[in-house]
Amino acid sequence: MSRTPIVAGNWKMHHGVAATTSFCEAILDEALPGGVQAVICPPYTSIPAAAMLLAGSSIGLGAQNVHWEEQGAFTGEIAPAMLVELGVEWAIVGHSERRAMFGETDETAARRAAAAQAAGLTVIFCVGETLGKREAGETFAVLERQSSVLGPLDPGRLVLAYEPVWAIGTGRTATPEQAQEAHAFLRERLRGAFGDAAEGVRILYGGSVKPANAAELFAAPDVDGGLVGGASLDAASFSAIIRAAASAPPKE
Ligand code: PGA
């Protein structure tokens, strides 16, 4: 059975309600191909508007983070059930910006992921090395460490995103060969954790994906779609990336 590709838009701190409304209206006008799961992850405050506008469409709705507790004194955090209540089905966890700027660790990312899955969300778990680590030849050591916390998770509700930090928002993309090499390593790690179920886990590439480079990245055998930042903010460019994923060879 082949893996259905996913193209997920990580909007970061962009698109309030007005811009989200315009985006949703525009994307609903696009003739999106079948065979690709598209997901947008707006800021929390824009989620209700997106949920209303995208209801009944094939476009999924995700959050950019989620807390591990069900409720309590956690100022500024959002519980998994609060997202589910809004129609959210996906959650990004462990993004490199959370790790670099907001104190996210492998351990807290793992807690968020487990709680999100327990509430029924599918987790898009991000890993990836910095430029310094790549240049020091430590890419695989970083990926090994970051992926070592995945074992207790449910592979059926897990998506991995390989996002080399040096490629995020820099316009500098990993080559398809670099992406495939990292994805194959991660697939092997998933096999160690989940056995045969690893073959069904989608591994997305993220880092300056755009319409011009999406097709060559998505052609790699273990690249099952993309986690897209900047190029997901515009409906035309996001749908071009979805079309590139639809045209990619099937992933076994
Ligand atoms: P970018 O961001 O596509 O703007 O590089 C990707 C991400 O951070 O998920």
C-alpha cells in the first residue's frame, strides 16, 4: 500500500482572521488534485475562521503546537482537547523555532506528541540539524537523538518532518539527495521503533520548499510530501506545491 503524500502549510505567526479568510476563499477556488492530503496550520486565533470556511473541503486543519496537559495553570498554552473542539485534526510538534527560541526539548516535544495523539490528533513531529551540526558531520547523530523519543508514540497517528534548520526560511534548500539520505536514515529509525508499521509513516521534507523545487524533492523515494512555511501563505503557490505532490511517483 503506498503512502498518500501530505503537503502541510506552517503559517507560523502570519495571517490573522482577515488574511486567513482571503486565503481560504482563494484555495477553495483552486482545482486541487486528489491523492494528496493538504493541511494548513494557521495561528490559533485564525483556526475558528479556517474551520468554518474549510468545513466539508478536503483541506485539513492543524495547530502549530499543543500542550501535554489537559488543563491547568499553564499560561499561554493550549490543550489538545481545545484544538479537537475546533475541528483541528493535526498538530505540529517540536518545530525548530520552538526548540531554538522557546525552550522546547526532545523530552517536552515527546510529551506534547503523546498528549496530542491521546486526544486523537495526528502529530507532525519535526526534527533537523543546524548548519553547525551538519558541517561538523553530526547530522545523523542529531537525527538519532531527536528521533529517539518517538518509540512510545502511535505510528498510525505520526508524521515525521525532516527540516534542516539551515534550510528554513533561508531560501537554501536541501538537495533531493540530501533529503533522501536523511529520510532514509529516519525511515530506518522508524523501523527500529515500529517494525513494519514504519513503512506507512509519512516523512515530510521542510525548508524553503516552493513551487520551483517541490517536484524534484517529492520525487525522492522516502520524501512523502512537504512541510511548507513561506510558500504556504499564498493560495496559488501552496496549490502549486500540492499539485507537485500529486504528480510525484507513488511511495511504497
Ligand atoms: P520555510 O519554513 O518553508 O519558510 O523554509 C518551513 C518550516 O519552518 O516549516
